[in-house]
Amino acid sequence: MSSHNAFKSQAAYDANAVAAIHTLQDWYNQGTGLWDSTGWWNSANCLTVLADYAIKNPQSAASLNIPNIVQNTYEQAQKTTIHAVKAFNTLGLPISTYARVSKRSDISKRGFDNFLNEYYDDEGWWALALIRSHDVGVYGLGDQKYLEAAIEIFEDMKKGASTCGGIYWSKIGTYTNAIANELYLKVAASLANRVPERKNYYLDIAKQEWAWFKSSGMINKDNLINDGLNAECKNNGMKTWTYNQGVILGALVELSKATGDKSLLTEASAIATAAITKLSRDGILYEGCEPDCGADGAQFKGVFMRNLRELHQAAPQEAFKSFLLKNADAIWAKNRNNKNQLGPTWNGPFSTASAGTQSSALDTLVAAVVVA
């Protein structure tokens, strides 16, 4: 008997996900199209998890009003110019602060110029959220303009070429880090799979980016990815945050799909296995800063689980499935209050929730619906 028989049914995971989505929407601001209590890039991740759920269960998503939420976020979020400032705390954890600049009256073109800001990683999160919003269209709910928005964002990211190779983290500094480059790779490979008339353009960039990333030194001897490179373009030895292990998985899944190269899935699986082994406690993903990882760190674990789910769909492994389900069960049993709010410490105890902690945990619940 396989181990996953001890887990709940797909219907039970779906019911949990629906309950958590209802609670997530308590933070949704119809006027801004963003989720209050969290940051700008976090709202892109909130949008992504809703789109992921809609792709899995379109009928339920329609009853949850997800297509209208997607459209409203697309329309409203870009009307507010967000000024972002990021710095590292003593743990090496990125901390974002935002100042909202007054709304523009002259939204140029389709207006999504406002999905651009000073940080290339923020842009990458929004590009991926819009790509997933477009993917919902397979079920008649999406829109081509979401993909066009992602294409424009990608062209801005491409301008960030770093002297180390890849792209910089921001437009205002010279840090070359893992997350911005993983996002750049995933966006490029994702577009190669969705814009057939320009497939070779995006694929060439994606292949070059992966070749550089693989040889950059950011992937350490433990098969974990450190935060970035130092001034000499060497691994800076900073923390191996879970999201740095995550985005690369989904990026390599998209690149494998675009190229037909299955060895990319083997490389992704090695990183995933290392992360599961080294970045968990009692089999539950653990960032190391819980319960207070700030708005940024609170988002990281869900990013890993979402991308692990994408890898499992492309290259199934019982260990990946069991990890996803075990974490989903722990979240529901130990990390939830009576309002179905989900906190930052997945193995408990519950502590203050936000749209960031909710959507991060929800990534795991949605993954469980997919793999159960």
C-alpha cells in the first residue's frame, strides 16, 4: 500500500482550498485591485494562486468570482504607481516598503506600464501572474491582453543586463541575485511555450539564461541556491530561501517543455529533493524566520510549493506528492484559526495572518488539490 493512501480525498483538499480562498478575499481591495495587509509583489502571487485554482477547477472558480477578480486586478492594479524600496535585514531577508504615488490620469497604451517598477523581481512576479491569468483562458475565462502585458514586462526585464551575466535585481543598484534571474528564466520559457510565432526568440534567451545561471556558482555544493552573487560575481553565501529553490523548478519545467529536454527535469528534481531534505522540520517546509518573516519572507514557502507541484506534474515522484500533501494537512490542522485564516508557521502554532501568509499556504492547498 502506498503512503499517500493515508491522505485526504481530492474533494476534501478542494473544500479546504475554497474555504481559504473565501478568507483570502477578505483582504481584497476592489478599488486598488490589490490585497491589503501585504505588498505589491505579494499581490501578484495572490493573483497567481487564484489563477492556478481556476485552471484546476474552472466551475468552482467561476462561483468564487475568480475571473472577475483577475480582470479587476488587471484593470485597477496598474492605475497605481508603486514606489518600492528594498533592503536586507540582519538575517539577509529582503524587506520591501512601498509608497503609493498618486494615480495617473493618462494611462498609456493598455496601462500596464504600471506593472513596471524599480525591481526586476517584482516585474517577474507580475509577468507570471498575468501569464497564469491568460492560461485560465483555456477554459474560456482568460484574455489575450494578459499575455500581451507579460510580454511588455519581459522586454523591460531584458533591459536589466548584469555585468556578471543574467540580469540585475533592480534598476537602482548592481546586485545580481537568484530570484530575479530565476523569474526572468521562467518568464522567457513560459512565453516560448505560449507565443508560437516568437518561440525561438524567447527560447534562445531562456537557454542562454539557464546556461549562465547553472555556471554562475549560485547553485552550491548541497544543490541549494544561495541568494545571489557578490561584487566579484561569486556566490555570496547568503541564505538559501525557499523561494530561490522554488522558481527554478517551474522555470526548468517550462524550459523542458519548450525544448523537449528531459534532463532539465532531472536537474530540477535534484534541487527540489535537496530543499525538501534540508529546508524542512518534521517533514514540513520551514523558512527559519517564522513566525515573523516580514511580508516578503511570508510569501516564500508558497512559491516553493507551487513550483514543486509544477515539477511533480511534469516528473512525478512519490516523495514530492507526499511532501505536498503532508504540508497541506499540517496547515489545515495546526496553522488555522476559526476564520480559516492561515498563518506563517505551517506546523503551528497559528499566529497573525495576512494576505501574504494566506496565499502562501493556499499555494500548498491548491497543489494538494492538483496532486491528490
